[in-house]
Amino acid sequence: MESEGWSVWRRLLYLAGAPLIPWIRLRRLLGQLRAYPHPRPHLLAMLPPILVGLVSHTAGECAAYALGEGSARMRRMTFELDRRTHLRAEDR
């Protein structure tokens, strides 16, 4: 079975490595925060929402590795190209 040109083995390899993604991205983010020249917000207060975002993003990547992207690309395009149809009436 192939999905978007990826073999089953490649998808399984990426899926196996996926638990490392949040930690790699967190390390990069912390490096960027350290390089920021202005006073930094309290990192401990920021850490829980950052971790939730990183883990949820990784869960989405895992779903795509396991199941393929399906129609996600086309559905996303409707948000980009036909945004008005997705707005509430009072927001138009």
C-alpha cells in the first residue's frame, strides 16, 4: 500500500520516530528563546501550552503517517480560497 508516494515501510519508520518530534522542536524553540534579546516571559508559565501544542501537532503528523493525507489538502484549500463561506453571517 502506498500513500502520496510513500511506501508502508517509510511511513512506519516515520511513525516510529514521531515521539521524538515534540522534544526536537522544544529544544529548537528553547534555543530561539535564549537568543531573544529582550526580557523573556516566564518560561515555566509558557511550557504547558507549548507542550500541548507540540504534542497535538505530532498527533496530527502521526495520523497522516498512518492514514495518509486523504482529502485534507482539498478541504484546506477551501478555507484559503473561499474563506467567506466558512465565516459566520455576522463576521462576513
